[in-house]
Amino acid sequence: MERALLLAVLSRQGLVIPRCKLPPKDAVAYYTDPANRGYLADMSAIMQARLQLAQKYGYQLPDVSPGDWLHTMLTRRKDPYQIWFGLEPGWVVSLADRCILKPTDADIRQYFTGDAHN
């Protein structure tokens, strides 16, 4: 809910989508734990945790072959610097005009993708 409100405020004011901050030190273990399917966890470890959970509760995981829609859905990842999946930091969302403005300058893109050295 907070993120939806933030998107509405940013779009009304014409502000740039900011970079997502990394979690605080006391929450890093939670977000990197594959059992929690945290967004900072290793994808192969998440798949292993899904298998262990299926074995624990006695159900079969669906067959996920590469190229299948389920495989595509399960392997898509949010970048750690993204607040919203599919919307990159540095973009401006205009709900009134129903458009997304993307920066074209390389320095601006580099700053918002997290590659900039501060």
C-alpha cells in the first residue's frame, strides 16, 4: 500500500522513481535467506528451498521446463535497486499522460542503476 501511494505521489508531482535502498543490516539475513524467497537470495538456492518445502509437506512441484511460461515467471527477478518490478529507477511515470519517460543520458542511467561510484 505504501509503495502504491508513493507511486501516485511521484507521478502527480512529476518526480523521478528513486533507487531502492538496500535493507538494514539486521534484515539482510532475512532477505538473503532462500527459505523466505528473499529478493537478494540466490535463485538456485530458492529452487532448492522450494523442493525441500514440497518434500516436507508431501506435494509435487510442477514440471518447470525452460521456455515454459511457468519457468519464465519463476525465474524473473526484481533488481535490488528497483522499488516496483518492471519500473526502473530514474523513470518518470505520468498517470495523467499515461506514459513513462525514460532517461536517455548515459550518466543519468548509470546513476540510477546503482553502477555510479559515490
